[in-house]
Amino acid sequence: MNRFTLVFAALLLAALSPNIVAAPETLPEKLNWQTNLEDPIFASPKAERGGRFRSFITTFPLTLRLVGPDANGSFAHYLRANALALVDFHPNTLNPIPMLATHWAFDGDGKTVYYRLDPDARWSDGKPVTADDYLFTLEFMRSEHIVAPWYNNHYSKVIVEVKKYDQHTIAITGAVPKPREELLYEYGLRPTPAHFHQLDEQWVRNYNWKIEPNTGAYQISKIRKGKYVEFERKRNWWGDNKRYLQYRFNPDHIRVKVIRDINMAYQYFAKGELDTFPLNSPRFWHKKAQGDIYDQGLVGKIKFYNDVPQPSSGIYLNEDDPTLGDRKVRYAIAHATNVQKVIDTVLRGDYERLNSQYEGYGDYTHPDIRARDFDLAKANLLLNEAGWQERNGQGIRVKDGRPLSLRVTYLSSNHSDRLVIIQREALKAGIDLQLQLLDPSTGFKQILEKKHQIAWMGWSGGGLSPVFWEFYHSDNAHKPQNNNITNTDNPEIDRYIMEYRRATDKAERVRLAHKLQELVHEQGSFIPTFKVPYTREGYWRWLKLPPWRATRTSDSVFATMGSTGGLFWIDSEIRQQIENDEIERAKPSLIIDETWRK
């Protein structure tokens, strides 16, 4: 798609959508430019620069692209965390703060935001970030060459125009008015380095392993396929002296090692070959994380309560499967899923029951949605009504000679004990769940290709308000490589999704969000499981934190990158003493921080 085609497409879109009003051709003179340099910094001036931080992932990425096929794996977090936004949100106050833009202003149409770009901002290769990179983002995201339908749709129907006034002033116009804080979030976009990309039909293949310049503190410096990816901190990074970026992102190197088995990864950590380890799993927190390294104060444990939208963890039922296309069967599976028993046993009561896919969004979260309870009588009644009355010699229900056997795809061996309980309890209702553990990349690819029956997984939460289109609109059903993994195709849900996307008033958006949550609940293709309103981590004593440890919206205390990341630093002297066995032993360290507990 060349720039002429892009302009023509924008004109055509405007002609077909008469309510879309483009930003004015000349920059308005009386704009109320805003910024925010008043909120407190959330990193420590005592932080020390240097050292190598060692982390892990369980599967090597299938691509280094940010968009296109296979670009939505777990490693993408590192890439997106180094792609700064125009405006971010303070992780404690939640007020907007400058990032790639120093100032912003709102048009009276309620759909357009003007931005003054920071002239200091630079790409990894030293080239300046300019308005042209934002114009190119629109061209890039609308291009069929990137093979990314969600981005094609979003940057055509949601973000409708980017206008350049000079090299450091732009306007972004969305399709409908929104509350101002949501304008900054939903209609903001990240720049794309126009000088790096060649958009053509070979783009996906040609850029699969190319390292794109970014605007964040780190850039990939080494790759050993199947083994590790290493990031190096940029020297004289343009953000080092910016108010909300200074004192952050302190290690000089970050190595992300591939360790395919979580138990093996813990052994690496216990030997001091990884710096931190996630301990949210009760099995690790209560059983594994003990012994000499903890008793002697060499390794500490922290439980930090946060206040963030919850990941939508649960069971996703593929409605395109002939058995799961029956709503009564979906309801029956929900009533035969004993989530509370899993919480009370293998999870030791540490987790809480998630009631919906959209918890933690304040007013937008429906206060009355509750997950279907474990009730074998209801499950049996529903299955009988659906024609699954007979059982075979194993107690499995049979219909037309076909057993009620369903494959559950999951991506972590750490969840096997949870699923064994789910499996055994469901069998009491005559439902045979066949557990299929796959490598995360392979399994996630199968799910995105819609080749699963049941997926046990979660999507990360985030944003100021729930999103529905990508998960539940029929535009994304019955086709691969998008997030509608339930293949939900419901005209009523479609209608309310489009109303929600067009709504301008917050109260109306909240009303529509509640209605959509009711309809999603009625659809029954998502069975919520657990929520964890905290992060728990183990860490070696050479890692140091500010007195407040993390922020209200930190999903990890030791996140290396991202909006709330990079607050810790490495004490190289203590590290050397521990590695040489010259450190004085200390008392066990257990921190429980409830500052942000709700």
C-alpha cells in the first residue's frame, strides 16, 4: 500500500462515514496544551547502573516481528515494552504523563488529540523520531502485507487519521468521541520506523528475524536461536534524563534464556544462575522456595499486592466444534468444573475465584456477574436435555454412538495438577476431558489457528476499559490468527460491541460494557477460573529495590522493562561476595506489601 493508496483509502473512509471529521489543515491557534511534570517520580535516585540480569522464558520466539503471524507470543512483551507510547499513565496516580510526546491538547470534537513530539526522542540507530514515523504507522498497520487483520481493522475503523503539522506536531483522530483519558489510551499509537521497513508481499518472511529499531532503553544485541536472546542497554539513551524515565532500566545487559521446563528453571534460580523467579504458584511458594539459600538470607521472598485489571484466566470453548456449539453443553461443562476444589487443594487457598473476563476495570466491571458454580445436578440436567442421556462402561456420556470426549489444550506443566482435578470432577458428570500439554509456542499457535476444542489459558489484562471486539465480534470468528478463540458469532453481541465502540459518554460506555458482560456470560464459551491480586517472587540478595518496592500497577516487582518496570538495580559488590561465598549470612527475608491491597 503506497501513500497515494493510503490517502485514497482515508478519503473513501471519510466519504462512507460522514460523522468522521478530519483534523483541521492548519494547527489551531488556541489549543490548551497540557503536560504533567508534577506527579512524583517512582524510581529511586539511589539506583545504580550496571550488571547483567538473567531471566528466562519457556519457549523461543517464533518471530521478532511485532505484528503478523506468530507475533503474539510471550516474548513479544519484551519487544513491546521497548516501544514507547506518546503518553503513558502514572503507575500510582493513573494521571497521563509524557513519553514520546511532551505535550498534548484536545480538540472540541472529542475525537482528536494533538501532540508535540519530544525532539530528543531517537530510534536505536540514532535517527530522530518524527511525525513521518506516525504517518507511516497508519500506512503500515493498514497494509495487507503485514497479514494482521486485527491491526488492519483497528487502524482503519478505530484510528482514522494521522495529520502532520510539522516534524514534531501531529494530530490523531479516532472514529468516535471518547472521555479524554480514554482518548489518550485508545487513540494513541506508537511510531513505526519508516526508514527501516520495506512493505511488500514478502514483508512477513523478510522481517521475521530482523531487529527493528525501537525507542526504549534496550535493544536486542545477541540471539542464539533456541537458546537465548540478549538485550543491551543503549549508551546515552535519550530518555535517561526524562522525569519519569530516569533512574530506571538499570542493568546494562538482560539475558532471556530458554528453559523449557519450569521446574528446571527453578533449579537454575536456586543455583544462582537466574536472578529472580516467579512464585505465584502455591507449589513453588510453599514447597520449593525453602532451604539454606532462604534460611541464610541469600534469597528473599516478596508478596506485593497490586491494583490492576485481572488477566482473563480460564477455559475457552471453541463453538465451532460440533459438541461445543450447543450452549447447554457449554453450561454443563461450566457446572462440572470444580474450580473451588482446585483453589482449596493444590492452590492452598492462595488464589481467588475469577467471576468474569473483565474484573479490575473499576466502574466498567459488572458488579453482579458471577461464575457458574460447581453443581453436578445442573450439569446432568443440561446434558440430558442436550441428548447426552446414555453412558458407556467408563461412565462417559454417549450420543449417537459418540462419547462426550473433549481435548483440553494447555501450555504449562505447572498446571497439570490443577487440570487433573478438573478432569476427575468433570467425569462425575460423564464428561471426558483429555488433557493435551503442548510447548507454549506450539500450543498457542494451535489455539490461534482455532484447531483446539478447549483451551486452558489466559490473556493479560490492561487498559482503562474492557475490550470486546477482538475477543467476541463475528468479524474474527471462523478464521485464524486473531483473539476470538471461542469463535463466538452472535449478532446481538456484535450490535452491542459496535455501540460500545461508538459511545462517547463514559456513563453510556459503562452501561454498554455491563450489557456486553451479561451477553458474554450468557454465551457461556468462557469459564473463568482464578485471579491473583498480587505478585510473588523470589530474588537474590544482590537485587535492590526502592523503599516503595513497586507501584500500584506493577504486575512484577522485578520487571525489567515496560511502563512500570526497571525499578530495581544490581549491587555488584554483594553479588561478588555471594558468588565467592564471602557474604555474611542474614535472617530470612519475607516481605508482604499490602500498600495497594483493595
